[in-house]
Amino acid sequence: MFKRVLAATLSLCIANAAFAADLDTSKKAPEVVPVKEPSFFLFADTQISYRYQFPTVSPGVQIQRADGSFVSREAPKQILNISHADAWAYGTNFFSLDILKSGSQFPAGTTNPPGTIANPFFADYGNTEAYGLYRGTLSLNALSGTKAFTIPGLVKDVSLAFGFDANSQNDAFGSKKRDVVGGLNFAFDVPAGFLNLSVHAYKEWNRNGFNVQPDRDQSFDTVPEFEVVYSFPLTFTGLPLSITGFNNIVLPKGRGVQNVAAFPFNPPRGLEFLSRTNLVLDLGKLVYDQPNRVDVFIGFQYWLNKFGNVETANFKGTEEKSFLAGVAFHVF
């Protein structure tokens, strides 16, 4: 039909130019709006945050009292963090980097020249530590294209889990921790927020500046490790509040050295438990009605057998109970 009308119109244009001049030829074809390609990430969030934490302890850093007993020395820490989390079609990624600046109670130092193992060199300022970690998952449901790894009402998904930690610290101990983890992650079916449990095999290497070679470089046993991560909105408060946190358990991982002569200075590590819980207020949502821009938070951290070190009458600084407060900016 359209072709016949167009042909008739062209004939009229040839036969009568004056009539053709009156035809409305100003109409244009509708513009084609380009289709926006979907994002690779289903979710992505990058944050920069600052937190103040007090009191913190450090294994072996202690004070001798008048009666000869020892107590842990305490110090504040200021911590700058950058973190990134994302989800894509087949899994998730999480990266975090802490830069931790200790008070002068935990000085920078070394057992290398100008210091020695018997007489370490200590600076008059606090040490600095960089601690980074990565955790990733690959969904077994997504990889298999099924829901075989879902238990309705209990588990949403089971994933392959993997990652690593690495740190460096300029104190006399001179920690250079490296670890790798691998196992399974269980994403539980909760009404709001998320609750994840990872069950890993954990292998750690580290450095002890108070050992002589070849025992300065340590290699610990491969042991089970458990990680619980959670975030729940507190909608009943009427405020943009949430409770977030994690719990880590590392089973006893041995001494880290094979030399029997070094055993007295490298006792077996105990079960390590680290827990942090934060109460987070979405300040951007509360004040500007712009969620996920600026958060403020307070929290509590408990660390038993810090880095696996077990407290004795003459060795303190292994149990930490500290409060923290900070602010986080979602940059993109």
C-alpha cells in the first residue's frame, strides 16, 4: 500500500510541479536510539575510608610492672583503607588494602644494622604496616547453568573460593606475611543483606626478624580456615543503618620452623580468632537523600591469639579488644 501511494505521489510531482511543492516533505525518519550495552559488572563499589582504633596490642610488646609481672603495651592506630567489591555473571571479587600507622608506643625498628637481634634499633616514631587481601568466588550454579547448588530457604549458592593476603611492616619483627586460601563459599538465603561462610585450606609464609637464618623465613602448616562475612540492614530503626562485619578462625598452624634448636623461640601457634563488627550509618542517605555516597561507622574488634601467638606469663600482647570509629567515601 505504501509503495502504491509513493508511486502515485512521484507521478503527480512529475505532472504538476506546483502541486508537488505543496506536499509536506519535511517529515524525517525517527532517530534510532543506540542500545546501551549492559555493564560487565552486576554490582561494583569502591571505597576510601579512614578509621581510628584504640587500644591495639602487638605480640611481645609489653610492660614489666613493679612486681615483675608483664602486661600488654597499648597504642592507637590510624588506618587508611581502599577497598573494592564487585559481582559479575560468574562470581565476585573483593580487594582491600590497609595502611596502618601505629602510635610511638609501637616504634619502627629493625634487627638488621644498625640494630641486632639482641639489641634492636628502635625509632622515635610509630611503625607503619601495609596489609592487602583479595578474595574471589566462582559460582557453581552459574558455571553449571543449573540451580543444583541451591537449597531453597537455606543456601542461595555454593561457589569456589580463593584468595591471598600479603603484608609488610617496618618494626623489629619485620613481618612479611604471605598466605593463600582455597575452598568453598556458601551464600546463605537471608531475607535482606547477605551472610556468607567460606571454608578454606590456609597456607602461610612469614618472616621473624628475631630469628637467624635459615629460620628467619617461616613456613607454617596448611590448616583449615573459616571466614564469615555479613551485612544486614536495620530497617526497624527507621534510619539508614546496617550492621556489618566478619569473623575469621585459623586453626593451629605449627611453629613455622623445622630447626629444633629454634623451637624455644618459636612456640606452636594456637587457634586464632578475629572478629570485627561495625554499625554503619549512610550519612548521604540521611542528610542528602543520596545513598551509598558517605558512611560513618563505629565498631568493636576482638582478636584472640593475635597472628596465632598464645599468651603466657612472660609473653603478652596477644589478646586485643579495641574500639574504632571512621568515615567511608564511595568513590565509584
